[in-house]
Amino acid sequence: MRFSKVYKQIVLDNSFKNWKNLLDYYFQINKAHLLMLARTEILPRSLVVEIAQALADLENEKIDEKLPDGVEDLVFLIEQRLSQKIGIEKAGFLHTARSRNDIDATIFRMCVREKLLEVAGELIDLVERLSERAKQNLHTFLLMYTHGQPAQPSTLAHYLLSLAFDFLEVLEELVSAFRVVNLCPMGSAATTTTGFKIDRRIVSDYLGFFEPVENSYRAIVTSHWINMALNPLKVLASDLSRFAQDVLHKASCEVGILNFPDELVQISSIMPQKRNPVILEHLRIRSSVVFGSFNAVEVAFLNTPYQDVNENGDFVLFKFLDGAEVLKQALQLTKEIIEKMTVNEDRVREIALSTGSTATELADHLVREFQISFRQAHQIVSEYVKSGMRYDSLAENFEKLTGKRFTLSLSQVEEVLSVENFVRVRQVMGGPGEKCVEEMLHKLEKRVQIGEHEIGETKIFIAESLKKLQNDFVSLKETSSFPS
């Protein structure tokens, strides 16, 4: 069949470039499918061995640089090359009880699961680094902002653990999504399986899937498997962009509470004074691109029929794979930022005290010390801050509003308002106090270990399945025996 030149260049040739990157998966499927045909005795022993030997030879040969004229895709090209070795009357038997539909769907799940495991590995490393950096900075004071304004002092450990728990939840959702992704469509054929007595579990087991997709039509047409993987990845991209933007704010000259070493800073070609922490911008850019790539995949399925359609094809798949690669870069940049940014604690104290960021604790102290209502204390301290934090104004307003004598000395008020005291007294679960942070670290580490264990076990399971596939295929090819 000859195709339109335009169609071939735009669709078929570009698709072939993509498919060449998926060739290893295709050979794994060929081997698993052939072994299944052998074990179920759908094909005779002598034919299976001949096909296996030809497949092994073909796997070691270089694939065509361009799609030959008259050949539609990689599946037909491999079948053509196989036919050249053993004849079409034998090579054609390899396609017994399968379709390009279930082949494609299976390959796509195999490469998506691989990317998910790679992203999960980067994410585990990031959470562990956040945890380690938090341990090192239990007493490093940092100013928290709300609505872009100075709010309350805390610690770098408290701030980093907030991020760590966000990322941990993404990891846990990825683990959950992986259980949906790692199901095998093979054996579904075009949509309704086949009249041959195949065993779908044999192929699923060889390829490292947890089990076959339970409904053959769904195996071919569903977009759930990839969309459910997209959701946590999009959340992660959003989280990373928000982190980048927040750190850019805290590292600005106007705020200046976070610093970056020269190795993460670029200068201006004309302005000698400029120090630009552009690593943050590159993180933000990548986060946006990642979100766009994943969003494109998700949107591609809107208003498409619940059928086998090309939205389930390689063009959309490679948008996902590109997004996953950029996401890995973003995670690596984030680790570099976490490792190397430092806090200017003098600037933290300066802003905290000049803006009254510890004033909440003074109001709380008045409630505890003088048994007045918090609303009264809030009003007194509010007027105190408006006065420029004059001690005489505080005492006067207190006595006027409460009718009680103000007995705190200036030094006592200053101690209450200190950054150190503000953090020290906050010992409620989830707060920045040392004991609370240590409890959070313990919870975080336990949950990370659970996720890390599941990801590790899954990697081992897939690797061992594929190893058995290769060993059984070699045994089949070399001994002419059918592995049990």
C-alpha cells in the first residue's frame, strides 16, 4: 500500500521515530507471546523454535532508519523482516491471537510504568533530603509569610517538612496509580479477545504486570490508566512551581531571608551588582512545561469516543514521556535548591521585630498572665504595634482597657516578643517547637519507608519477571523445550 506523501511524512514517519524508542518493549512482548503460544500448545514445537531463533537474530540487527515505502508501522516492518528470514507462511503465525491494539496498549503501559518508577525514585530522594535538611535546621529561624506579608517566625525545619509531607502524599498517590497502570492488556486482541485458547496470565506474568486487565474492551479503549497517573504528577508540578515562586520571594533583595551560593547564581552582563538565583526560575519554567505536557495528554481524551482511537497512540504517549523527563529535571533542581540555600537569620529577626511578627505571642502571654480575654489582648497588642511598639503605649492601653495594673517590665516584654521564645512555646502537634518537629520527622520517615519499600519491591518484581522471560526464551530457542 502506498500512502500519501504528506500523511507519510507527518504521521507515519514521525510515529516510526517514536516507535524505534519502544523497540525493546516490542521484542519483550514478542517473546512473551511466543512462549505463551508454546506453553498452550497453540503452535507446534518445531515452528515455535524456528520463530524464536529468527526473533533472536532479528533483535540483534539494526532497525531501518526510515520507514520503508509501503510499510505502515513497526509491527508490519518486524513481521516483514521475520518473513524474509523464515518465510511469511511461518512468520505470520507469531501474530496468532493478538492485534496491534493490545500490543500498543501493553507497550504504552510498560514505558509509562518505567517513567513512574523513575519519578518515584527522584521523589523519594527529595523527601529524604528534605528530612535530613530539616534535622540539621531544627533551630534555624525562618520568617513565614501569608498573603505576601510577614506573618510569624518559625524554623527552616518546619518549612521544609511542610513541603516534605506534600511530596510524600504525591508519592503515595503514585504508588496507588501504579497499581492501575501495571495491568496487562495482552490477549485482548482487537477488543474481544480471541477464539484461540490462550492464557493471558502467562504473558502478563512474563512482562512484569500484576495481572491482566479484567475486561478486554476496557484494556484497549480506557484512558483511566494514564489519567490516574497524571493526577499526582500534575499536583507535583504545581507544588514545585509554588515552592519556586515562594523561594524567589524570600530570596529577593526586598526580603532577603534566603541566600544562594555563587554556584547557583548568574550575573548580569551589564549590571555589576546583580546576583540572580535563576535556578529558581528554571525550576518554575520546568514545572509549567510539565503541567502543560500532562494537561495536553489529559485534554486529548476529552470528547473522544470510548473506542480504540489514536488518542491512545504514540503521539500522545510521547507528550507524557517528555513531561516525565522534564519533571525529573525539576525534581533534581529542587534537590539542589534544598541542599544549598541558606537562611539569613539576622534579617529574619530584623523583619520579625520591625513588623511585629511575634505580636501574637504577646497577646497570648497577656491572656495567660492576666486572665483577660484574647479579644481584649488582641486589641491591646494591635494598638501597641500601631504605636511603633512603644512600651509606654502598651502599658497605658492595657490598664485603660482592663482596669488592671500592667506588671511586665520592658525586658520581659522584649523576651516574650523574641523570635526564640515565639518558636519555643509552640509545642502543639504540627508546630515548629523542637519536640513537635521531631515527631513529624518520625512520622515522615515511617511513611517514606513504606512507599520506598513498595516501589523497591515493584522494581524487583518487574526485573525478575523480565529476567525469567529472557531465560525461558533462551531455553526455548536453544533446547527446543517448552518452559513450564
